[in-house]
Amino acid sequence: MRMLINAPETVVADALRGMAAAHPELRVDVERRVVVRGDAPMAGHVAVVSGGGSGHEPLHAGFVGPGMLTAACPGEVFTSPVPDQMVRAAAAVDAGAGVLFVVKNYTGDVLNFDMAAELAEDDGLRVERVLVNDDAAVSDSLYTAGRRGTGATLFVEKLAGASAEEGAPLQHVTAVARRVNDSSRSFGVALSPCTTPAKGSPTFELPDGELELGVGIHGEPGRERRPMMTSREIADYAVGAVLDDLRPQGPVLALVNGMGATPLLELYGFAAEVRRVLDARRVPVARTLVGNYVTSLDMAGCSVTLCAVDDELVRLWDAPVRTPALRWGC
């Protein structure tokens, strides 16, 4: 095992200590595993809180800051955070306007966020929940009932966060988040497996010369395995699967995402192929984001996420954001 770590059992705490050192604008509670925007709570503003297992960085803690998340709760690697973390996060950022929980559709995340919402409501907080279930590859998986929550989490967190930053009420921020999720689909491809620090070896087997079409962000099986394909062929398959499910009637936001070990040289080449397919299908592209944003540790591969947008959603996408991993307009 070749990893830049001290020990598997301290990898998350060590990463949070590093985040605290690099980003003093955030309040990072290493022991309690909560990352909070430095100026929270903001009077009159809805708080947007998310979280999930570590190993998908920069999701979620890397998206805490003005214009996006108010707080994030990192769990152990590929393991849901616990309800106490979410309750602490909600209490730390609630300013009386309510709290929105953004939850990826994985069984542990759903159960723990639901329990946290009940506990927070018992404490007098107003809490809404939005489930992200954008995966177009499979209808059920090892970790979910229904579609998996993947790349659209970034879109939901950015657009809901921008709406909250404008001072929109909880009902509207929640409606934006649900509309973004309903308007998004994703498809992932693995070129290699990932390795968790605790296991120290690949989490699944992928023979040399093969790839996994429709892989999940924890390495869950997809639709099928095939011999290695070119970037053009992968784009034809992945974008086609997303468009056949989403069927957008207007412009889209496009996320060309790396799974953690894919260099930008390859991702930008793949982005060109994604754009080729969209142009051929006459799908206008409003904005494109390319990079490693919703990752799977050291997995090589990519995913494509498309979100059908209108003028309001494009405006919210363009709104200023200042987080460790996403920033513009500031």
C-alpha cells in the first residue's frame, strides 16, 4: 500500500487538521467532524448542510463557504456521518430561517440524516431534506434502494447555496434543490478500482484491459464490463445514456468529473468528446465544469452529469461562490 497517510484510523482527522490549517476562513471541528462556514450563522439566511463518507473529496467539506454549503459533516471513508454530527452542524448554523439537508441516496446517509432531522426538529429547528438520486446507470445498487446520488450533488449544493445566499426562504431554497435533482442525470465509468486506507488493496477487481460502465462512487457494479474503449467511445456511451434518461428540452449544465486519479489532460480531452456528442444531439450547453470534484479515492475514470436549466438556474450557477474547491465571481 502506497499512500500519503500516517495510519488508516487517523486519515480523516489528519485531513481535517490540514483543511483547518489551509483554510482559516472555515471553522473545522476535528474531534466532532463538522466543517462550518466561518461567518455562520447568517441572520435571515437558510443554512444548507450536507455530508457523507470521506474519500469523495472535495465533496462535501470542500464546498463549504459563501454561495454554497453552510456546513458539512465528513464520515469515515465511504461511511455515512452519524446523526450527532448533523445535529451539531444544524445547531451551529441555524439563524432562524431553517436548515436544508442535502442527502445523497445511500442507505446509511438517508437513515442518519432522517434521524438527525427528527432530533433537530425536536430541538426547535425547521429542517427540510432533499434526496439526490441522479445516477442513470442502474435503478438499485449494493448501497441503495433506487438511483444512487452522484455528480448532481455538486449542482444541488451550488444552486441551493446560491439561492440561500440571496436570502430566499426555506421553501424556495428547497424547491430549487429538488428541481435541480429532478433535472439532473449522471453516468460514471471506472478504468481502475479504488483502494481504501483500511483495506489497503483494491475494493473490487477490474481485469487489465477492461472498464466498468455505470460504476458507483464506492466502486459498486455498473451496467456491464467491456474491453477498454477510446475517449470518443466512452463519451458516446455515457452521454447517450444520460440523454436517453434525462431528455432535456433546452440548455444544460455539464460536469465532466474525474474519479480521483484521472489527470486534467485526459479530462479535457474527454470534455471535448462530451461536447461533440451534445452538439450532435443538438443540446445547448450553458456552462461546463471540468475537474475532480466528486471522486472515489484513487479510482481512475470519469463521470458525466447534465442538468437541464432555465434562466434562474443559470443565474444561480453564475452567482459568486467562495469555497476551498469552487470559487468564482468573488
